Amino acid sequence: MRILLIEDDELLVHTLSKALTEQHYTVDVATDGQMGWDLAESFSYDLILLDVVLPKLNGIQLCQQLRRQGNQTPILLLTAQDTHTSLVTGLDAGADDYMAKPFDLQELLARIRALLRRSSTALPPLLQWRNLQLDPSTCEVTCNNQSLHLTPKEYGLLELFLRNRHRIFSCGALIDHLWSLEDPPTEETVRSHVKGLRQKLKAAGIADDPLETVYGIGYRLKPADPGRARVLDKGPDKPQPQRSAKPTDSAEQARLQAPQPGVEANQIWRQTKESLQRRAAVVEQATSLLLQEQLNEELRQQAEQEAHRLAGSLGMFGSEEGSRLAQDIEPLLAGGRSLNSNQRQRLSQLVRELRQTLQQMDRGLPDLLVATRDERPWLLIVHGDRATAATLAAEAESRGLRAEIAASPTAARRRIAHHLPDAVLLDLPITSKQGQTLAPSALALLAEFSSYTPPVPVIVLTAQNRLIDRVQITRMGGQRILASPVAPVQAVDAVLQVLHHTRTEATRILAVDDDPQVLAALQTLLEPWGIKVTTLDDPLRFLDVLDLTSPDLLVLDVELPHVSGIELCQVVRNDPHWSGLPILVLTAHANAETMHRVFAAGADDYVSKPIVGPEFITRILNRLERSRLLRHLADIDALTGIANRRKSTQALAHWLQVEQPQPCCFAILDLDQLKSVNHRYGHAAGDHVLSRFGRLLRQTFPGEAVMGRWGGTEFVIGLTGLTQSEADQRLTELLDSLRQIEFAAAPEAFRMTCSIGAVLCPPAGADLQSVYRAADVALSQAKAAGGDRIVWGPVNLQIDTIPHLTSPANRRNPLTEDECSPS
């Protein structure tokens, strides 16, 4: 646990730091009140030891300031002023306890332990995992009542995992919790400490390694009762991935430790129960014949295959024990008649235990939990101004979001006690009189949302415009920063953009596995998230189904009949059309050789069977988000934020070919005199104009138009469902908005205008090139008339009747020429 010591007496600092470190606390030191405030604002501590008499900012003032900002970290005051007045002043300032100097060191340590217990009432004083016990009061670790000697960092690691049983810790998170600011280690050092802890626990006789490595994420504590491991954690409104964060209060701690409510998947269990029992019956029959020396090779192979399938499918239904038994049975069946008498007895015992496990599962249905997903994305608005929050909520509701308001970070934590929002709009006020300090309570809430797995996207509203503050917000996980006050439309636009990148309604996954039960369970896990899962149990049909479904992600089992999953992975990587498709591999054999083959074939990630729901979903979402980001970079013009020519050409061609029951129009927009801007004010000013114009387009036509930048100063837009007069009105509003923008530059500020050529499109079947040429004629007329206007032209013009297009100097094909430079 991490303690902040704020004390200016160097001798006392040395003594206390040494004593606390020996008790396995991580200690950060501040030698004045202002430094203490900065540390408390920037980092999360379990307790603060605070001297009263300090330079720059005294302890009483610092305590009051922390409490005013909502910081509820336990504070123990240290002072030589042992008077009743000082005692009352300190406690009234918000301190939790008070000790006068000189004090007894053992009493101080006892008071620290008491405060830490009081602040985390959900935590027991004695931490246990199976036959392992850790007593924080004595810093003693025992296994089967035998003392276990650990280094301070090994002890800290074990205590951290035992106190946060549901959290996955990355190496960075472990460094933040267990190392002081002065001596941060490398990640390799952290891994060495974890390895040392594992070796000592194993040597002490721990029944199973308590620590589990979650590939690509970090480490976590295994469930103490593996037979009840969950396949999917969820909330009452929608299924949630396992999002774990450091508890900030007892309610949050209890939420992380308590089982989440949900609906048991009785139907899928009934459908698969008989199949599992038939597989177990084949294994039992083969074992019985093997003991009688009557087992033939065909039945042996069938039984080995069924054991392999049971190892993968039983874990999907909450039985880690059943999966382990099947994994132990499989290699014994592979040995067949070559097994010795001890191995045969072992096989017989495992098969009996497997049957008993299936019977237990039948009596108490597996803990495969599914919940109904809420149709609307949930936006949590954390804002202290009720009127502003209500306006934001009304705008969000009108745009299809489910909005809720929390007036403070404390109220927000109560809101998320049972499930998490899809996005958060967080007001981050300035607290100091000088206007230089961001509210630490809101910053702490931002850090909590970003520490979940996967993070909850947060859009931050703040009036603070300093670079250092924006960097701090970004470090803590803010995904968008908007200058406050902000127009509700702009704030909700930012929310919708973030949700567009994080939600997965349109995602398609192709899962290939020869086990129907695994495929059914994958559908049960993923489809409540809006992910469409196509399943395939015959790998010989793989290419046909791949072309038919065009998935966003591929899930392959390693062991398949006829063709292995690794070979399918290689086929995909060798096909230029599919070479960038994300691939996740399922395997029951997570040994080094298999992993090497998996990654050498081009897989992006793997999951070991039995599949644990939260980890599997986290890996799926992370891989999809990465793929979505790469597609975004390939399709979006970086300067303007709208589709590039390649992407928008595809969208517009499809848009024109689809039969339109309502009128639609096509327009070309060209910024006037941008070359003059580049020449007079510099290319940076021109780039700023393009960027601002792209933002104006997105704000004027949010989600209702097909837009693209076709190079240089030229943009195109397609509008559906508008008459010519309605489209003309919307485009006129765009020109008016552009005229009102003043661009700051040297030697003077300037304004911009735009020319537009537009046509009303015919019914479905129009050719994009002919529509473009007709609009280009209208644009040329707008330019010739002085610009800053809209000119409408007919779409049925013949190309050879347009003089300026037939002249050699003006012939060009905008659909095939290369992209122009940014400005």
C-alpha cells in the first residue's frame, strides 16, 4: 500500500520512511505543503501522514484544501503542538487521527493499520487464498501454518493481489503501487519479482500458482474456487467485460468483490448437456475396454478426440475442474495400450471424477450468465452546474443516447456501483483562486474510468487551457478535451464520435471450431454485445464462408479435422485481400512450441482453452479497436477529419446506385483563394483553414451526408432526403457560418469564402462521374461570378456540350488522379 509522508524534518523523514518500508509500505516524501498538495493531486494514496507545521502551506490548510476538493484519503496529523486547541483544529479540518510528537513508533504503525482497515471496511484483517494466509498487522505470510519468507517487494505484490482479487495489474500499475517515485524499476525487474514470488510459493507447497498471467494485459489473482469461475461478468442493463480498477471507497470495493446479478443460460445448457454426456460416455467406454485389453485403435482415437473437446467445452460452462480432468485424460488415452498399470489406474480415477463433475454440473447449472443489452448507449454526465447538465442531457437524449446526471464524483461512483456507462462527459473545474489547479476529485474519477479494462471513454470539459494540464488529462485517460463553456451540440458530437470508435454493433466475426458447443458458447458470449457471430464447424468450407461473410475478425481453433487452424491462418495471410484481417487463435495447448507456430503463422493473439469470458471479450474488443483504428487512418483525411477520396468515392458510388425513394443532391465545394492565403500567411495558416472547414462540415451535416475531401481545396458532399430548396438552405447556412469565422494570422486576421456547384440527382443508377462533371460545370460558373455562392446545374448535361470540359487544358478525371497536397 502507498503512503504519502509530508514532513520537513529530515531526521524524522528518514526514520519514518525506514520503518514504513520495513512494514512493506511504499512511501513518497514531500518536504513542504505545496509539494504535498501536488503529489496528492496527481497520485492515488492509501494514507497521508501530514505534519502540521510546514513551509509554503501548513498541514491544517492542506488538510482543509484536500477535503474541500473531495479527497477522502485517510489523513493522520503529526505535530509537536500537543494542545486541545490544536487537536480540535486538526480534526475539524478533516483529519482522521492525530498524534503528538514525540510519539511511539509502534503506536503510530498500529494507528496506520487501523486507519487503513477503516477506509476499506470490505477487506478482512487476514487475507487468504486457499492454504495461503497474509496477516497485514504482523507482515507475516504462512502456508499450511508454516512461515514463508518473502522479500519486501514480493510481500507487496502478494498483498496487492490479495486485496484486489478482481483486478488485472499491468507492469505499469504494479510500479505505481509498489515503487516510490524516486526509484521506478523497469518492467523486466517487475517480472523478475513476480517470478521470484511464484517460485517461493511453489516451494512452500502452495497447491496451485495463485498468480495468472493474462497475455498482453498483466497479472491477476486466480479464483480461490476454480470450479465456480465465471464465463462472463455483467451488469443489470448490459453485459460488461471485466473492468477492474482500484477501489476508491467501500461501496466500489464491495461492488468489485460481490457477484454481479444476471440471468442463467438454462437453454444453452439443456441443449448441450446430452452432447457432453455422450462424449464422456465414449471416454468411459474406451477406458473400460483399455483396462480389459480390448480397446481398438478406432475407438481410442475417438475417445482421445472427445476428451480434447471436453477440455475446451466444459470450461465454457463454468467448470474449470471438468476441463482440467479432460486435459489430464487426453494424453493418457493417447498412450493407449502402452500405459503401465499405475497410468491405467490414474486414467480410471480421472474418468470417475469426470463423471462426478458432470453430475454436479447437472444438479447446479453452470455459471454462464447473460444479460440483455440496453438499446441506447448510456452517457453519464458529471457536472456540478444543474442547468448546464440538464441542457447537455436534453441534447444527448435528442440524439439517441440515454443520459444520466451526477452532480459530483461521489454521486458518479454511486451511479456506477452496479454497471458502467458507455461514455462519460466529465466537467473538470478549476479550484484555486489563481485559476491554476484542476479539481483533484474529478481527476481521480477520470483516472478510475481509464483504469477499467477496457477503459470507459471520457470526454473532459474544462476552462483550463494550459498545456501541462491538458497533458495531465491525457495521461489520466481523457479521450477528448473540450474548452468550457461548450455548446451542447458540440459536446454530444464528441461523445458520438468516441462511441463510434468504441461500440461494436456492426462487427462481424467468423468462428471456426469443430466443437458445436464451443461455437454456441461463443455466440452466447459475443452476440449480446451487438457482434454478429458466424460459426463454421467444417474447415473445408472456410474460403466460401469467408468470402460470403467478410468478417472483421477471425477466430480459429488450432486443432481441426482435415486442415489445422494454423494452416488456415497461413492461407489468410497469403491472400492479399485478407492479409490484414485480425486473427485470434483458440488452443488447448499453450506450450512454447504451439505458441511459436501460432505467431509464426501470422496470428495476432491467442486464448487458451477453457475460455474465460471477461478475458476473451477484452481481447476481442482490444483487437477490434486496433483494427478499427488502422481502417480509420486509411480512410480518413488526417487534416480535415473527413473521408479521403478513395473512401468517399466508394461511398458515393454506392449511394448513387441504391434506389433513392427521396430526392438527393450532389455538390462540389471549393475554398476560394486558398493559394493566396498560403502565399501571404504561410502554409500553416492554409492548413488551419482546411482543418477548420472540415470541422465545420462535420458540424453542419452530422451523420446525414456522405462527405469527402478529393484533394487540395476541393470537397464533395451527397445529401439525401432533401429537396433542392432544402439542400440550398443547408448549404447557404454553411457559407454563412464560414464567413463568420475569423482566422488569426500575421500581419492581420482574415476570413474565407467558398464556392459550391450542386446538382439534383436523378433516381437510382446515376453515374458518379457524370454527376460530378455536371456539378463541376456549376462550380465553374460560381467561380466565374466571383465565388462565395451556390450555383445549381442540371445533371443530364452531355459531356460534349460543355465547352470548358472539352478543351484540352481542362480535361481531367477527378476520380482517378492522385491526391493533392494538404494545402
